[in-house]
Amino acid sequence: MKEACERYGLRRSMGETGICWNNAGAESLWSTFEHEYYYRHTFAYRTELVAAVDNWMNFYNTRRRHSTIGMLSPHSYE
């Protein structure tokens, strides 16, 4: 994969295999979702879970306060 990207002049979004911080942002996001929402709810159908993820992501990305931006929501920060 690395060689193919280099051949076509593409910049990869990940580093070498085994570097722990490649997925740190994604892992943090899903861990937060699991602890703040998933473990506190029961889903009878897959469609309920998909809708829950969509709703939570909308909340997380627009209204939830984030410590990295001074405990403001992204809307307030912008």
C-alpha cells in the first residue's frame, strides 16, 4: 500500500504499522460514544442503533462542549 501511494504521489493519512497514535482520535471518539451513550441504552434493532449513532454524532459535533476548545460547543466556538 505504501508503495502504491508513493507511486501515485498520494499522501497517506496514517503512519507506519504499529504506531499507536494513528487511530487515537477515532478511538477516543468511539470510546466517548460507548461510555456516554451505548452502554446506557438497549437496542432491539440495528436501525435503532444506526439512528442513535447518527443522533449522538450530531450532538457531539454541534452541541457537546469540548475541553480542547475551552469547554465550548463547536457552534459557540465558531
